[in-house]
Amino acid sequence: MANVTVDEDQQWLLNCLSATLDPNQEVRSFAEASLNQASLQPGFGRGLSKVAANRDLPFGLRQLAAVLLKHFIKKHWHEGDESFEHPAVSSDEKAVIRGLLLSTLDDSNRKLCTAISMAIASIAVYDWPESWPDLLPFLLKLIGDQSDMNGVHGALRCLALLAGDLDDTMIPTLIPFLFPCLYTIVSSSQIYNKYLRSKALSIVYACISMLGDMRGVYQAETSALMEPMLKPWIDQFSFILEHPVQPEDPDDWGIRMEVFKCLNQFVQNFHSFTESEFMVIVGPLWQTFISSLRVYTRSAIEGTEDPYEGRYDSDGAEKSLDSFVIQLFEFLLTIVGSKKLVKVVETNIADLVYYTIGFLQVTEQQVHTWSMDANQFVADEDDATYSCRVSGSLLLEEVATCFGREGIDAILKAVRKQFSESQQEKAGGSVVWWRIREATLFALSSLSEQLLEAEVPGLGNLLEQMITEDMGIGVHEYPFLYARMFVSVARFSSMISCGILEHFLQAAIRTIGINVPPAVKVGACRALSQLLNEANKSVIQPQIMGLLSSLTDLLHQASDETLHLVLETLQAAIRAGHESSASAEPIISPIILNMWALHVSDPFVSIDAIEVLEAIKDAPGCIRPLASRILPYLGPILNKPQQQPDGLVAGSLDLLTMLLKNAPTDVVKAAYDVCFDAIIRIVLQSDDHSEMQNATECLASFVSGGRQEVLAWGSDSGFTMRNLLDAASRLLDPDLESSGSLFVGSYILQLILHLPSQMAQHIRDLIVALVRRMQSASIAGLKSSLLFIFARLVHMSSPNVEQFINLLITIPAEGYQNAFVYVMSEWTKQQGEIQGAYQIKVTASALALLLSTRHAELTNINVQGHLIKSVAGITTRSKAKSAPDQWTMVPLPAKILAVLADALIEIQEQVWDAKDEDSDWEEIHEGDMEAEKDLLYSAAATPFGRSANEHLEAMAKAYNEDQEDDYEDDMLSVSDPLNEINLANYLMDFILKFSQSDQQLFDYLCQSLTRAQQNAIKIVLNR
């Protein structure tokens, strides 16, 4: 392209652009301000385009101009855009900019092409195709010009960016023109290099991904569009994959990655992609899989070749061997998870597993990194970071899940084979024999839950054989194998003999206190965290003080991730020590308190430290000395909150709440004397949401722990109650930001549970405040917690629930007829979102109480029913704005019965252990959902051959067991007798009584239920 002439204005712009790169801050700032001012003048965008297009200028200035142009376009191109700022670019200037940008796409600098392409894509969002009809023909012509590879690259880069913004109206029109051009590039390996062919495939991937999204509405159209193209593309993919993977060739890895991404989309989205068509790819895929392990072994595991780790191409795409192998595993994961295609690999499942374990070996880079940085070792193990080890272990999990016992047997067979080969390597003097041994243990540990559940015979013996053979190895020579042995013993403790368990427990305790590589101490900590709780107390008690001392010493050496692990281990040791921990309290508590204070702004470390202190508190005889240590420290902090560093007040309140939890009354009273007034002031005066949230929880703990006695602790009988009500008033202020009020529901619950007679005098004012706070709430969790208070008040009004309804009717609510209409509208919308077993019990049973009143007002209220499904295609942001969701309206009694039926369905699904494998509900057809439910519930009349009565008993038992296993969602709920409700029995009894008391009304309400809801109720009625 001809170079652009530099005039006076252009020279000024060039000088400004150069000045923005000046090392002098003042020069830079002045230049940036000048450019910002110039951007408001006509011709600024044209000027930037000319700089970007001028090939005589330095690359840095051209790229800077292209980047600034992209931002300029977003601000000034389209008046309807959210980020638009005046003035708008004129039509003439737009035409010049578009022309200059297109003329620069064939630039030889790839980074500049990327910047230009991004600017073109920004314009295309607004102008293409209506105002820029020649864009696509220009790009197609450019990628078809085999004499200009720079132009091909620029056009492909631009199309790749455009493909991300295409919608369901553009894709079907574009593909018939675009795909033949892309196919020519991909299939012409003698003309186009692997890099360009990869970029072409990335566009194919983007387009077929959008087609996959469209299938929900346009299934026939997308199939008709793609089916004729499948075979030629599959043949090309087969050709690319059939050659062995090349070492030190990121372009080879890159094109295969794009092939796998495209194949993933074909498998997931096009049902016409049959088993027979897929067979074409199996041989080449296997060739790629096997040869990639050879390359991965030399490059990553042994480190004799370059794996290009952490490197990217000019377009920002990762080009490492790791990323290629991870994409390979993702495709294999898709195949194994596909009911249609899994048969293709079924006969080779043993080999698939065997080679997969080979990829799990520790790489040379990992050995280097983990040896230098124990924190990284812990982080990589804990966070399941993006790596071949994690991807490979996920594939093994999928094999075990999809193939069941056959898959597990294949895994154990592969483990035995790899173990045997490692024995031969070890005997032959290999220095890397330990890597495959560690990989087999890693594979088994990652599958521990499935293997333990399957109760595989012989697994315990295999593990013991593998572990005992290496018990005598040197920890300094093979630290990562030793660390993995510790973890494996802990994971499979139920299958390993007591003698070996005791050996490793003793070894772990010794390891904490001696000089060994950090990885070994990490493994020992992991083992102790799991094994101490189940260990024989008589064995560990004599060593517990030594262990606590060693762990305390280790704290001083730990940081970041390792600090978390050591604190976790220390907590386990304190709980295991129990009585012995009392003598260690004077030593450990000051150290942990100091560590908590140092790390109070780090939520992870401070929470860990508090959990250690809680373990000390729970040990016999420790709570009072611990309280005497903590309270004098907290008092000055809470009494002068403005003078404290960030996070210390909120952290102190967190620490105090822990101390108050399940504390004896005298400890609660001691804390009251030191801290109560200060906490009230924080709630009333603070603007820090973390402080307000933690102070609210603290007050709830005071009420829960002190109960009626708390009222006698103040200067006069009404002092404490007035303070408590003042705090409630501030927290329920509708003008307060929702985050500050987040935990007010828990606080109000404790007030009405433990101070009922005092709160009864203020019930109307409380309801008014609750309604106003709910209406201004912007956080769903806050709204749900306030609805829970209404549910608890319903229970408290029983058996006079009608009077409570009448009270709500007399209270106004903005935008609604009255507070009852508002509360029920929100409640029936939110019930399905309420979290926690206790909360669900109380709210669901309260809805049943309301329905049982048959209050006249119930039938006068209509609430939100179900979503009216749109058939307008994919819901883009613009469509969502122009056509928001629409809902049916149903009578309140019908909605309540539907909500209760849904609760029954959830309980029934727990009995059958029905777990939905696809959480993306928006993509499931309503018909498909109904079909699944019909199948489920038509079979449910006598599940597993049981009578209805037996099934209902199983429901009640399963629900209760599930709640017992559930994490205690609110430590304060245990004091509520409603927590003892068995929701399954409660709902079944209610439905039976309700149907018998008014059969006509009950039958009428059932007519509006879905078939699944009706079937759930039929099971109850047929008992």
C-alpha cells in the first residue's frame, strides 16, 4: 500500500503520540491531556487512522494510534451505545477511517494487524452489514489472495475477532460464503503454513459454536446447513491428526488444538455426527495421543526439548505443549462422556487409561518450581490449577463414572502395569523411576472417592504393596514421591492396615520436626490433617505436645499457602490432643493471636487463625483462660474503632463472635461488660459494611448466649433492650446500603426467639420496618433472610395465623395494595432460592400454615407463575432489553401448593439420588424437561417395587439424614425448636389434611399444577 503523506496536523499528532511515551511524567500527562482535547475535534479519528496506516512510521507509534483509535470508536462512533460521548464521528470521516483500516490489514507486523483488526471489529459491531456492506467481500477476497500471505493473515485475524460478535441472524448467511474459503486454506498445506491454517480453524470453531447455541431454536436449519460440510471437514481433521506430533513445533500443536476444539463442537452439538463418521477420526486421534505422550515425555517430563511453556503468539493465543495436551484431554473427555461415541473407545479403554497416567508425571519444570517454592506446590495441589495432571485426572474420573466397574478395573490394571514398569526402571538404575510411581499414586488419590465407594477388592493390598516398597526411600532424594505417599495413605486410610497407618502417622509427626525438603513437610501436614482425627488416642497422646511444639515452630517458617496448611494441621492436632491441649494453651494462644493480628486483613489466614483459636476454646478447660487473653485485647480496639488500621475492627468482631459461640453464660457476661456498648456504637455509627455485618452477628450471639439474662446486665432494666432495638432500627433503615444490613435477619431472629415478650410490644413497627427494608434491598440474600423472619412470625402466630394475616393487611407497602400482597408476591418468587435446611423447613412449613387458614384475602391475590418461554432465538443483551422475561399470573393458593409440591419433588429426588448432570437449565427444552419428569414420576408410583407407604417412609428418612449431613448453615438455628421439623412428614401430613378438609378446593388448585407436581402429590395421597 502507498504510504500516507504527513501534513502539519499529522506532525502535531505524531509529536503528541511520541510524548505519551516520554519517561518524564509531566510531559506524558500534558500529551495525554492534549490528545484527550483533540479527540473532541473533527478529524481526530481520521488522523489516528493515517498514523496507523503509515508504514514509514515506527511500529510503536502506529500500534499506539491503532489502540487509541479503538477506544475513540467506542466513545464516538455510535450514539446509541452505552459508552457514547459527544461529538459523533461524521459519515465522511467514518468512510475514510474504514478505508484506511482495511488497507492496513496486509501489514507484515502481526501485532499491528491484531490492533487494526480490533479497531475494525469495533466498527463492525455498529456498521456491518448495513452501513459497511463491502467489509465481508473485501475480507473474503483478501484471504483468497495466495500471493499475499500478510493479507491472508490480516483478514483471518479480523474475521476471528468478528466471529465472536456474530449473532444468529448473521451466521447462517455468512457460513455458505466463508467456509469454502476457510476450507481451501486448511486443506492447502502446500500453500498455507500451519499458523494460518490454525487461524482459519479458529474461525470455523467460533462459527460452529454459535450454530451449536442456535440449535435450541433452529435445530433443522443448523443441521441442514452443517450436515453437507461435516464429511469434508472430518476428512481434513483426520489428515491433520494422522501425522505424529512434532517436537518443538508450537504451530503443529496449535493447529491440532483448533481441530480438537472444532471436533468438540461437532460432537456436542450435531447429533447427525454418527459413530460411523467418527470412526474416520479414531485412528488419527490415537496416533496424535500416543505420539504426543512421547513428545511430552521428552519436552516436559524429562526437559530435554523445549515445551514452549508460558509463551504466546502475536495474537495472544497460548502456544505451549501443555495447552495442546490439555485441549486433547478435553476432547477425550467429551468422547468418553458421549453415550453415542463412547463405544468407539470402549475396546481401547485400558490403553487410554494407561497412557493417560503417563501424562500425570511430574514435569521437570514442576520439580524445579516446587523445590524452590513450597507455596506454589501447595497452591498447585489445592487449587487444581490448569495443568496436564489435572486434565488427565479428570479424564480418569470420567472413565470411572461412565464405565463403572469396568472403567475402575481398567484403571487398576493400568496402575499395576505402570507400577511393574517402575520397578523394572528402578532395578535398572533409572534416576526417574519415581515419577511414574508418583503418577500412579496421584491417579489413585484423585479417584479416591469413587474407588472407596466401589469397594474394589484387592485395592488395599495394591496400595500397601506400592507404599511399603518405598517406605525406606530417602526423603531428600525423592521428596515428591514421599509427599504423595503421605497423601495417599490419608486418602485411603479406611483400606490400609493399622500397622501401616500407624507407621505413616508416626513418620508424619517426626517429619514436622526434622530437616526435610518442604514438599515432604507439606505431605506430612496433609496426612496429619486427615489422620489425627481418627487416630488411636493412646498412640498419639504421648506425642501431642511435641507435635504442637513442632507445628508452632513451623508457623514461623510458613507463608501464604503453606501458612494455611500449617494452621489447618495445628487445628487438627489441638482437637486430637483434647485434654492435653489445655497445657499448651498458654503457649499456643499468644502466638496464634499475634499471627491473627498480623494477618487480619488477609481473610484466609485470619479465618484459619480464628479456627485454631476455636479449637483451643473447645478443648476442656480452655475457654476461660482464652477469653481472659482475648477480651482485654479486643476492648480498646472496639471502643476506639476510628483509630484502628483497616480490617482490624471487623476482624476483632469476627474473633469475638467465635468466642461467644456456645460459650457459658459467665463468659458471655464478661464479653458484654467489655464490648457490648462499643458494638452497639459501631452498628449505629459505622459506615464500613464489613464492620456492620460482623457487629450484627456479634449482637445476635450476645442475644443467643445471654437470652433473658442479657437484659439484666445493663445499667438499668431497659437499657440493653433499648440498645438492641436501636441497632435493629439502624440495620432496617431502608436508606442504608443493603450490604450493611446483610445479616440483620439472623439478628432479628434471635430477638424474637429469645426475647419474645419484649419484642411482642413492637411487632407492628417491626413488620413496617421489615417491609420497607425488603423493598429497598438490592441483594437477594438480604431479601430472603427477611422473608425468613416473616415465616418465623407466621409460626409464632399459630394457631391464630389469620390474625397475623389481618395485621399485614393493615400495613401499607409502596406499589402494592398492602404489606400482605407484597410479602406473598416476593415470598412465592423467592422460595425456590432460599438456602439452608433450617430456612427451607421454616419457610415451607409457614407457607403450609398460611394456606391452611383459607383466609379470604388469599384468593384475591395473584402472583408470578411460570416463565413464558420465548421462541425468538438466542437471547442476546439487546433482545433482553427490548423484550424482558414475561410470566404468567396465578392465584396465590395455587402458587403456594405448587411451591410445596416442588419441595416434595426435591425430597423424592434425594431418595432416588437423582442428580441433574446439566446445570445449564436455560439450554434445556421445556418439552425435554417435562419428558424427563414424566418418566421419573410415572415410574414413581411404586418405586423399586415398594409400596407408597414404604416409599414415603424412605422419603422422610432420607430427608432427615440429608439434613444431618448438611453443613450447619446457621449456628444460631439450633436453639429454634422448628429446626426439629421433619419437612417430608410435615408436608405429607399437611397435604393429606388439606385435601380431606376441602376436597373441592384442593382439586381445583391441583388443576394448575404441572404433571410432575401432580404426581408428587398423588404419591402422598395414595399412602
